Amino acid sequence: MSDAIARLLDVRARIAACAAESGRDAGDVRLVAVSKTHPIDAIRPLLEAGHRIFGENRVQEAAAKFPALREDHPDLELHLIGPLQSNKAGDAVALFDVIETVDREKIARELAREMERQQRRLRLYVQVNTGEEPQKAGIAPGDAVAFVERCRSVHGLAIEGLMCIPPADENPGPHFALLRQLARECRVERLSMGMSGDYEIAVAFGATSVRVGSAIFGHRPALPSVPRETRLSHAVATLPARPISLR
Ligand SMILES: *Cc1c(COP(=O)(O)O)cnc(C)c1O
């Protein structure tokens, strides 16, 4: 058995245990295996072991990998979990089954148009920026109810659920609780929340799907295409805001 399959089974078992502890049915929590940066050869064994739900964060990368995989496994289910640019809406509608990152009017409009044009109905989630982080995608929590309403009434979109990515350095619990509360106010059923580091907490807070990458596939290879200057400025940008005391 490959390492990835062993880890997949372990993640599934943990989800089931957490669900049981929270009085939930393990079958109510879906596992999206996040395969971004990993090659087709790393994904295939999971498909062969029966796993069907995958997540990718870039349209182009998914377009390079998934058509071939879908040929052998037509019932696989592919989720877009990264930001969508409106000029890629057509490709996204052709390629994905679920888009979890609807977060602005222009995207809602383009998706509605493309689904009509391609006669494909995707399942859609609205991404909420629960931490109101300026660099992060997602609609502000205070605007979520009105936005979901406009997706329905203006664009005719059926929104299935809400998705969030809590700030990396915060306790995720309050963010998961907020997403759950907003879902109630928006009258949507599903909650996509929880990643490798916090999916068990997310299940306790009511996640109906978790997006797990590194806990299944192992650590992602460093991005080779990022120029050195960018990496450097990224490193500077991620330094702690306050100097670390040496005493
Ligand atoms: C990469 C990614 C994940 C998976 O992250 P891991 O920490 O590797 O589990 C989940 N959700 C989103 C939106 C991502 O971009």
C-alpha cells in the first residue's frame, strides 16, 4: 500500500472518530483530497483505491492533470478551491464539478453565463473571508447574506454552501463557528472548512466537507517557478510583526 493511501485511510478514520464524538454520521463529512502541485502519478493510486473527490487551486494546473484522469474515472469529482479570475470562468465550468470560491459579483455573473452557454450545472460555494484579511479572497462576513441572495435572485445561481480559510495564526474554532452561523442566515446546507492542520476541529464545528492536502500527499514540493526576488519579499512579508525577544 502506498504511503498516500495509508494516510488517506488514516484521515478518513480520524474524520469518522471526530464525527462520532460530535454525534454526527461520518457519511455526512466528505473528504476533498487536495492534489495541487502533485503530479498525475501521485493522484492515480488514490483513484485506484476508490477515492473520488479532489481539489485543485489553479485552473491551468487542473486542466493539465484532470482530463486524463477523468478518462479512466469518469465519476471523479473535482473542486476548485483557489481564486477564480473571470477570464478563466469558461475553462473552470468545463473542467470542475464544484467551485468553492465564488466571492464577487463579476464571478457570479460569468459563471451563470458560462453554465448556461455550456449547459453544465456546477455546484457552487461562496467563500467567506472570516478573518477579514486584506490579502485573502472571499466576501466579508457582513456582506455574505446579501451576496448569496444576489447570487440567487440576480444570477439565478443555486448556492450549495459556504467555504472559509481561517487566518493561519489564529485558533480556527471561532472562524468555523462564524461560518456555520452565516450558513444558517444564508439558508445553505453545506460547510467546506478544515485543512490538514485543523480538519478534526472543523468536523466538530459542523463541516460537511474538509479539504486535506499535505496530510494525504505529504509536503508539497516547493514552487520552482517563483523568481528569487519574489521568494525573498515573501519571506520578509511573513516575518512576525513584532521582533522576537531573545531573552
Ligand atoms: C492547499 C489548500 C488546502 C489544503 O491544505 P493542506 O494544509 O495541505 O491540507 C485546503 N484549502 C485550500 C483553499 C487550499 O488552497
